[in-house]
Amino acid sequence: MVLSVGVVAHDRRKREMADWLEKHKGAFANMRIFATGTTGRVLQERFGELDIHPLKSGPFGGDQQLGSMIAHGELQAMFFFTDPMTPHPHDVDVRALIRLANLYEVPIACNQSTADLLISNPKFEEICEQYRDHSPEQVFADYSNRQV
């Protein structure tokens, strides 16, 4: 099955993301890439041969679109190069996206070294498939079944 992955980079990290993707272009050749608006546009201009689907820009809901894909089991991994030195008006959306990736066991890399570890792991696709149907509702049954 074809993996669908999210690719996002804050403005000051977009070039780094594109350069990183260049190094690993072969690994992404058979994947669907969903990217927030500007990141998607930058990647499409540079990698027309890859299957890239731009969503809305992060501050206009792109992070939330990716989060929805995670919650619906439509995204198997996330590469998100964050800029920890710049405040972002949509920081709550970024935190929500990272939270959903953690909740649904979606591998997420927020820097280049972790992204290298993920994409170069020979079991990357196997691990992504293994958790495709992960159900936080079962893992956190106490929460799901709580009395209110």
C-alpha cells in the first residue's frame, strides 16, 4: 500500500526541508506527500516528479487538515521542521498537530536528524503500516469510557 506522509516546514526551515527531501527523494518516489500551502508550493516547484498535494497554509487551517488526516488514519508519518526560535500566530495548531501524531502513534520528525533516522530506517514502511489502524480509543479506554 502507498504511504501518505505529511511534510511541513516553518518559513525559516523551508529551504532546509527542500534540501533534505532532495537527499531522500528516492524514498519519497512511491509516497503521497501532503504539505501545508507554502511548503507544498516550494516542494512542487522543486520536485515536480513527486506526488505532492498542497493543503491550506498552516495559519489558514493546513495544520488542522493534516491533523484531521491523522485522526482518520489517512497519514502514516509526519516530517515537520519547526522553527523553535520564532513565535508563530498559529502555535496552538502546531501543538495540536504534534499531539495528534503522538496520540495516533504516527511517527513524527521535527528536525533533520530525527527525519534522517526515520526515513533511512529499513523498517520505516513496515512500522508505519503496523500502526495504521492504531486506536487511541482502545489504548485510552479509561478516558473513552469515563463517567461525566
